[in-house]
Amino acid sequence: MNDEDAEAIDENSNHASYLSSLLDKIVQEPNQYKADSELRAALRSQGTFARYSANERRGVSLNTLKAQANVGVIGGFPNLDGRRQRALKLIEESLVDTSKKDYRSKSAISKRNKELQKDLIRLYCDMWQLTSAFGRALEYYTECAKESGNPEAVDLCKKHIRQLHEAVSPAQLQIVEQELRRRLKLELVS
């Protein structure tokens, strides 16, 4: 074996090691590599991946990469190929996640806004029904106390009604309404 052959073997071995370390980096931070369309294309097939070259590095044939990976990479070529497939999957998933998070169509925002407005109207209706039911219950409570003819029961009833009115006063209902509006605004912003 002459010096040129030994140099070619070292260069190929370095390429297998280089691809292995590149795959490790991709698996750790796939978002950093999603803009590299040449790398994504190389990850799609074994042969293209073997010929992938960057940083003034020459690619090799698939058979050479297999032989060198079986010698110089832990787990051999099957491990290297499995990591290639995983790296491609991670990069493609990061592309999909970005498109979902960063871009919301006007129609989707408009639809969500309409849903939230309907929810707000429903909540107002529920508040009105609860307030109405609460008022009727207090009236019934007062009538029952008066019918009993017991002055202590009437006084106790009046005390409880005052406490309940304070808890469900218009000021308290306004606080609830403001909280609902704040949550609606937060939902529309996000």
C-alpha cells in the first residue's frame, strides 16, 4: 500500500466520522439545520448522503462509506444509516412545527375570534340566568321566613340576604365581567 492509498483510506474514514458527528449535531439541534436544503436532500437517501460534501470535504461512494463506517463508527453502517433517517425526520418535524406556530391565517384568526365572541355571549346569558335565579331564591327565602312568623328567623333571613347581596352585588358581577374580558383579550393576542 502506497502513501496515496493510505491517505485515501484516512480521508474516507474521516468522512464517515465527519458524517457521524454531523448526525449527532443534527439530532441535538435539528432547528439549526432546517434551512440547509442541500443537507436535507442528502439525508433522504444513502447514496446521496455518502456523496454529501461540505467544508471542502469530498464525498465518497456508498460502498466506501459502508466499509469505513463499519470500521470507524460505533454500531457500523446500520447505526449510521438509522441516525441519518432519524436526523431527517427531526429536521422535517421542526419545519412543520415552525409553520404551525409562526403562521396563522386570517380566516383561522377570524374563526377563533367568532368562537370567542359566542363564548362571551353565552357567559353573559349564563350570568343573567344565575343572577335571576339567585334573586328568585332570595325572594323565596324571605317569604319562607315571613310565613314562619318567627321574628328571629326573619332577622336571620335579612342578615343572610345582606351578606349574599354583597357577594353577588353589581360591583362583584362587574369584576367577573372584567376578568372575562381580560381573558378574551389574552386569547385573541396569543
